[in-house]
Amino acid sequence: MIRAKRICKSFGTKEVLSGIDMDIGDGKIFGLLGPSGAGKTTLIKIITGQLACDKGEIAVFGKDVAELTGADKKQIGIMMDDHGVYERLSCSDNLKIFADIYSVPHSRISEALAQVGLTGSAKKPAMKLSKGMRARLRLARVLMISPKILFLDEPTSGLDPMTMKYIHKLIIEHKNKGCTIFLTTHNMEEATALCDEVALLNEGKIVERGAPDQICRRYNHQKKINLHLTTGEDVELAHESASAREIEKLMELGKIETIHSSEPTLETVFIELTGRRFETDEEARYA
């Protein structure tokens, strides 16, 4: 559905993207992960034709992005920041404008609002919505057109856990309907839960890619087993056959309260590769 080859982009003397390659299959959730300023939004804008790359090739639906027709573009949904939300208009009227642009019947508006849990706020002006409700409105706007490809740029940034969980549910539902989803995030737990494949982006370059669990196993160098005993003691054992006997002995004595292996997370892999850690939403806000 989406193919990129050797994409490069600079703004002045700053190179934002350097030789990006990717191939995203039909009906998959692809996650582009990286800290703020890594180049995630720039890449989305290039793939969707909002920006021209300096070098490289982009194909969407098997066509060069410059050759996409109006009908092709109407099959692409893009959710970015507060783009396209009209503050003084109601939720319903916001969607009417978008429906007219995409030639979507107005009957779909109430369906889209219901889908994201905003039926009771249909007449409420966008300026009076909470941050979580605004995110739902932006998602309703793109889901309303039933896109074949959906671009979500940090869709849950700064949202409360319940709203985040609700949006995750909607994303999975649309994947199950065959929608290809391109997700950018710096939330590693979100990426692990949602994505079939991820690419780690740092300073304009992809430093690792693959299925989240495969990447984590690839960097599982230490392979430790951590036990928390009923005595309150924490024990770390090597991931080897000799440890199995020690664990069996402790279990027979009823001394093990919890046990888990110490596989790395996507974030610890990123730190190992780049020496950088991901910012939290709060840190990014004040950076």
C-alpha cells in the first residue's frame, strides 16, 4: 500500500530525513517511532503529498504520489494535531464540512459521532470540548470516509488512559476491516500493543525495524530471570538450565511471589542504539 525508497528531506542546512526506506503491506498497522523532532510528521507530509522530498521515490496504491487522482486521495484519511477543527462550529457542523469535501453523505455524520462516543456532544462547539473529546472528533472526521489508508500522527498524545484505550479500540477495529494504518508515536507501550511492524527513527534515520516482539528479542543480550520472593528479597538468575533447578527448589518451598524474564522494551532498545531516551508527553510539552 505504501512504499518509500531513499527519501531525503532538508530544511535549509538541517537534514530532517536521510535515506528512508519502507514497505507497508495491506491491512497492517505500521508504527514510526521516535522522539519529538525525529522527522515523523515530515515523513507523513511527504507520503501524503503535502511536502515534496528532495530525493527518493514514494508510491501509494502502487502509484507515484504525484500521480494520485482525486478519487485516490479520498481513500486516504489523515489525523494530525488540531488540523481542520473549526472552533466555533459544533461537532456535527465540523463533520459536515469534511463530508462535503469528501462527497460523503450527511447520514454518515451521526454514525461517525456515535462511533467515537460523541453523540451527546453533536451540537457542542469544538472550543468547549476537552482534549480527549477533540481527539475523538478528529478521529471521527477521518473514520467517516472509511479510508483504505489512515495516517495517525501522535493520535493519543497527552490523553488520559481511558480515552487512549478507547482510541486504541477504534484503531484495531478499522485494521480488522482491512484498513492500512500508519501510526507515529513516541509511546512505546502504544506501539507494542497496536503495531504489526515498527521502525525506530532517530535524527532522520531508521535505526531498527521489525515486529515489536522480534526487535526486543533481538536485543535481549543479558537474558535474566527476576524473582521476587515472599521474604521481600529480589533474586536475579541467568537464563540457563541451572537456574531451572534453583527456581524449582524455591517453588517447592513456596518462596516465589512473582517471576518474570527481563526482555528489553522498545524504549530500552532505542536507548541502546542511540544513547537517547524518549520524552514523556509532559517533558515534550516543556522542552
